[in-house]
Amino acid sequence: MASLNMRAAILSISFLILALGLWEMATQPPEAQTGMTEYEMLMGGAEQESRVPPPSAVIKLAWAELSNPFYDAGANDKGIGIQLAYSVYRVLTGYLAAMAIALPVGFLIGMSPLMYKALNPYIQLLRPISPLAWMPLALFIIQDSDASAIFVIFICSIWPMLLNTAFGVANVRQDWVNVARTHELGPLRTAITVILPAAAPTILTGMRISIGIAWLVIVAAEMLVGGTGIGYYVWNEWNNLDLASVIFSILMIGVVGMLLDLALGKAQKLVEYKE
């Protein structure tokens, strides 16, 4: 296993070096043109041509940004750390609010066939709606861009958690529930001591899916509402035609998303069990 991991790491690094090398070569500026007019020489000639920045430029920018990630020089000039902090705050706030509703409702649906049949039509109606479709309505009702973004995260996070919780609870082995009844455990104690541990892996899977969706949606939501956040940072740098900053911010979005997924993945492994 150690040998396999080592070979995989070497191969992965090799792919990265190859990709960066090809990217660097493909984005080199064209050679200076000969025979340019005086106006073209004054305007910089080929140097003014727009092109994707090479990885060396992105790395240089990343070093400068990460050296001081929390600077604040005004409304439109904040460090990448501050922008990411705003986005993570919104994601976690909406995510925790969704969890507070999705888990108990999921338990109720999973344990009660009657509640499942009563609520399932509404779930199936609301679940396919794009989270961003709620943004205009949220802005009109809440009249606060920050709270509206959190509401959109709430909406997109609730469904995977709710459905996975209901599925996990409904599929707990009946033998275990029967044992709890034999010991005359009440419904609440049965849910906490028997059903919750058995359904935990499935519940954590839904929570892991939800955090990934929430992180995807917050970037688009912040592009719409503006102000602060990594989504606004990407859009603002695009408006400034600073493609190096755009690429750097895209990479930071990937890094934070990976860390959030790894955290939920570690939690999921803690509750896994073997029959």
C-alpha cells in the first residue's frame, strides 16, 4: 500500500509539472513585430494583446496575496483571506440552519410512513428548483444581500441532508428496532440510541453532499449580490481584466472546497461501522 501511494504521488506530481510546463509555453507573449508604425510602438504593439497569464505570473501573484491575506484597503480592495472568510461564514450559517431543520424532519419522515406520504409531494416539488432562482424573492422579502445569500445556501443544503436522513432512518434494520421495543424504549430514546448510530453513515453522506453544493452555490450567489466574498472577488477581478487574480481565486475556491469535503469525510469515517 505504501509503495502504491508513493507511485501515485510521483505520477500526480509529474502530471502537474507537465501541465504547468505546457501552460507556460502556450501563454508566452508573441515576439515583437518588426516594421510597426510609430503609433503601434507607442501603444506597445503585440504587448497589448490580451492573453491568459502564464502559471509563473499566477504563482507570483499567489505569493503576494498569501503573504498578506487579511489586508483591508477599502470596500473593493480586501485580502483573499477576508473574502474567503465572508464566504465560509455564509456557507456555514446557511448550512447549520439547514441541518437544524433537515435532521429532525428527516427522522420524522424516515420513522413515519404517514409523514413521508404527506410531505413527499412538497419535497419533490421544491427540490429541483435552482437555489439561485430564490435569490430575487429573497432579496425582495429579506431586503438584505448578506441574509439573502445565506438563505440561498439554506435552500440548497437542506434537501440532500433531509433525504439522506430519511433514507438512512427508514432503512435501519428492523431487528434492532424490535430489540429496542423489547427493552421498552420510548420513541425518542430509540431514535437516539438505536436509529441515529445506525443511520449516521448515510446522514453524514447527505451532509457531505450538502456542503459541496453550498460551496458551489455561494460563489454564484456572491457574484449576484456583490459586496464581499470570494464570488464577488472573482467577478470584481474579471471586471478589472486581471486574469491572474481570477485564476488564483478559482484555485483558492478549489482548495477551500476540498478542505470542507475532507472535514466531512473524516467525520463520516468516524461513524462508519462494520457488520
